[in-house]
Amino acid sequence: MKLFLYPLLFFLLWGVPLWAQDSASDTPLSPAAIRLQEAADIYFDGNPEDALEKYIEISKDTQSREAFLNAAFIALEQGSAKQAVDIMTSAYLFYPQDEDVLEFVAEAYLADGQYENAEKFFSLLPGGGERSEFILIQLARAQAGMGETKLAKRNLQRAAKGTNHTSLSNYLLGQIYEEERDWKKAAEAFGAAVAYDHQFTEARRHYANALEQNKKYDDSYRQYRILRSASPGDAQANAALKRLRLKLTKTEKELTPRKERTTHTIVKPVVSLEGKLKELRVALGTTAGGRPSHRESVIFTPSHPFRITDKATGKTLALGQAKETWRAELKKGQAALVSPNAKRYVFSGAVVITPKSASSQEGATILIEKVMSGAGMTWASIDDKEYRGQLEIIHDKKRNTLLPVNVVNIEEYLMGVMSSEMPSAFPMNALRAQAVLARTYALKHLGKHKAYGYDLCDTQNCQVYGGVNAESEPGNAAVESTMGQVLLYKGKPVEGVFSANAGGFTQSAKSAGWYQTPYLVPTSDYKDFDPDTLQPYQFKTLLQHPQEAYSRYDKHVSRAAYRWARVVEEENLRQIIKRQKKDIGSIVAIIPQKRGRSGYVSRVLVKGTKGSVVLSKENVIRNNLAPGMLRSSYFIVVPNYEDRKVKNFVFYGGGWGHGVGFCQTGSAGRAEAGQEYPEILMHYFPGTELKDTREK
């Protein structure tokens, strides 16, 4: 249908008289504002269909710009692109110069596959500013749909020079080069997308393929290895690895070398003058869920003379000298310690290795070979690591494995957490706030993995703990300057949860699918945006056109943590749903059914040709909508069609993590603005208090 046919159709659909075009701006705002808020309440209560009807009703009665935009936004979310087109082309009659209206009209046409009309409206939008980068990408998508590849390529090249949508523009540019079989340029474009956002799994997949086509087999193999780490069940990655092994010029060990450590670090023991320090038992090299991983040996080297005792009896089994390398091994169900001269010490249950230095000013450490970290993530690795305190080795007969556990006081544990969880170059007040929260989290969750024989794990399931390797001078200073301080609510440690970046809004614990908590409520990090009057359509603006926020702080951290994009192929999504849920056939729609006032999606309907699946809770949503995982559940999603069938889904998202509680990047922005760490903590955890909880 051509553009010039629409006006008559709109009047028939919406019943809007010609004279209303001039008087729309005089419509009283207060009654409409009340009705808009009522419609928003319906939407945020999890009834988007009813909210859509309400917004349509308001738009007919008042010609409210916000009602049109909200109605179109929800229609697009519900997969009703044609309805969105009707709504927005009617809105255009009243607001022909409004940039948001023009953009929504163009987006509706693009979603409906009307590429010529989409191009016309995107072309009407003014250039310049941060919005132009996104407009260039959408203009290129419309042009690609029209077969105007040269124009699309030119606009994507311009967009790729920007700073906010670098990964998406390079990904789309790489796809054009792929179609042209220009594998060198394709690899450059996909590589740039991955460099901007290492979580952009789909770009990495295309990058690996382009490298293989360029006969750079070793580099291709590395990328497929990363893909498999993020998604072990990925059939494409596993098949590629098998295929490429025959073409490698280096061994697998040379391609993915572990970080070996042969020298010990001189560390200063942490001593409290105000009271006792809590002792923690932290499992090392655990899986993504914090469970024990399978190990048949634990090779360790203490820095100082050490004693090995049987944990159950306290009996000394052996004595060792400084820097001797010993091994615990498991053979045919029997556990034993093996000394450097091959003497064996059979044990059952657990043994404890305790090194001791001659000076109270010098701390002892233990090197452990081949400790897994980042399980299930794109940066997963197996490296040698160094730890303070004692090493306990458990013979877990039930799981037929050896389990290394680091026994360390809470303050020294925190030193190994700080730089693993927050960049050490962040402002000191952000680091102090993080130290308080990490301490609070540890005390609150002491015994979380008691069923496995330890208090905490070393993964994101608890807190990422890297031992001495992860310590830094600023991180240690933050721990020592807040020693013993814990965040309390009504006298008890708070649920000190945190995420890398909340994307401008934190969400409540209840919205994340957890539980109702008085202090885990939505908070805003936006500087020039009023969340109290937020309407659903504004999530498009917030996610596609980054607003100023404390969490937009981008020093020492990737911009992709604040705003990101993913392009998930329908075929890959279909396999994920089939593997992790059930076979619902080809995916035809992803429909957010409930979105919290912070923008995070808490319920999603995935529709297929053979059925559907409902995803609830933020971690379930993130883990089932993309290979590996989505950075967060704060997103909008747009289908992309080819020959009237869904080719892929484009996610525009914000933040990294669950978005509940403390925003690490936001704290850095606030600290840089001059806020002290108690003020920062009170912002993210209202109604709480700081207190030193050390035992006197």
C-alpha cells in the first residue's frame, strides 16, 4: 500500500475529523494525563492487551501524542506491526514534525516489512547528535530490505564510527560483507563488534566463520572455543572445533595456554585490632552454579613450611618444606597425598594444609595449579592461582571428586573479591561501597553451599573470588578502610546483591522473581529523567537513545555494560528452547507479557509453530533467549523478517546483571560526582544503616 493512500484509511479507522488537526494542541492535558497514568498502571500490572485498548481509546478521544506512542509501542511488543502502522500514521497527521512520532512511524513500517515507507520516514529525521547513529542503522536495515545494498553499507559504515551502537552497526555491516563473500572485511566488522561487546555471541560466531573462510584456522578455533565455553551444548561450535582440529598449526595447549605461576607473592596479613575476624570456607574452581567440579588431582605449592593434618582427628599426617610441590590424587576411589619424593599418604574425608611464616608481618600463600574460573562465561579459563590462608582438600566420595577449599578470614577473602567484581581503577568511594556490600553478602550467605561442604563458592553464584591474583592496592585499601563495616536492616545484614550495571534503573527483588524486600526497591540513576511519570513507550527512547545517568560512567569499563544489542538467529533460539525447555517448532514471536516499572521484563511468551513457552524470572529469561545468556532482562525486542518469516530477533538492552540492589557502575559515577560511600549505599538500599559487626 502506497503512502498517499493512508490518510483516508486513518480517518475511517480512527474517526478523526479534519478540524481536529488544528485543535489537538489545545486539548486539556490534566484529564489526559490522569488517563495515561491509569493506562500505564494497567500495563505495569501485567495486562498489556488491556493497556493497548486503553491507550487507543485515549488517542481517539484526545489525540494525545503519548497515547499514540504508547499504543504503537505495545502493539509492536505484541507482534502487531500492522496495527502499529495504523496507529502511528494516524498520529503523524497531528504531529508531523515530532521526532518521536516520525521515528515510531518509521519503526512500525520497518517491523511490517514496508521498507520504502520506512526509508522515507527515517530520512525525514534530522541528523546529528547521538540519535543519528541509531537512525542510520535503521535506515540501512530498510535499504537492505529494498535491495539497496550499497546505500545500506554506506550508512552502516557511518554508524560504525559512532560510540553507542558500534556492535550492532558492525554486525549488520559484517553480514553484508558475508553475502558478498568478502571474508576479510567481514572478519574486520565482526571482530569490531566482538571487541566492543564480548558478550555478543552471535557476532563471535560469524567472526569465527569469517576467520575460517580466511584460512586463519588457529584464530577461528579460539573463537569457537569461547563460544563453547559460553554454551557447552552449542552444536555448531562443537562441530567447528572438531573440523578445525585437523587444520591447526599449533597445539590446543599453545592456542589456549593457562597462566602458570611459579613464584609466590609477598603479602601482608590482615589483622584486626577491634575484634575477631570471621573465618570462611570458599570452594575453588566450582561450576557456574557454585557446585563442585570434577577433579582427580590438586597440585599445590605453599610459600612457607607447612603442616598437613587430618581434619576429623587433628592428627598430623606430614610436614612439608617451603615451596615444595605436593599433589593430592584420586585413583580407583582412593584419595592420597603424594610428596615430592613420591611418598603416599592415604586419607579419607578431608586434609588441611597450613603454611606458617616466621614473621607476623609476612603472610603465607599457597599456589594451586589449574583452577577453573568463569565457568559458563565467554572468558572461562583454567589457570594457576594463589591463595592466602589454609587449603583444605575434601575427598567427596559421593561425587567421586577432590574438592579444594580455601579457609581464609573474611577481610582477606574480600581482597580477593574486590578486583574480580569491580575495576580497581574505580573511584575509592565506589570501591569502599563495594567492600561493605561484599562483606555483607558473605556474612548473609555464610553456609550457602553447606550441603557440598563449604560456605561459599568462587563464582558469580556467590561472589567472584580470585585469591591473591585478583588483589590490588586500591581494592585492599578499600577493604581495610571499611574493616568490619556491614550494611544492616533492622539489625540484620541486608541482602547485599549487586550487578555490574543496572542500565539506569534498578528493579525490585520481587520484579526479578525473588521475594518482597523493603530495601530492594527500584531506584533511578538517570540524571535528567523523571521515573515517576514514566510511560511504557519511553523504554524505546531510553534503550535505543542512551540518556545521561550515573551508570553511564564509561571509564575503565565497556560501554556495552550500559547499552547493548544482540541479534539472535531464529534457528539458534529454536534449538535453545528445544534443548532447555521443549520443542515448539520455528519461533514466530517473543512477546513481553509483564514489564516492571524499571523496564525489566519479568514474563515472556515465546511462540512457535508447534506450541509456546512462558519464561518467568530474570535468570530464566536471560538464559533461554540467546546463546550463552543476555546481559540483562531490561530490553525491548524486535523481529526481523525475510520472505515473511522471522529471520532473527534484535534485542536492544540496558545493563549487565539482574539489576537488583547495588549498581557498580552507577556507584562509580556517583563517587566521581563527589558522593561518599555511605550516601551511595543509602541510595541503592534505602532505610538501611552501616555498622561495625566485628566480635569484640
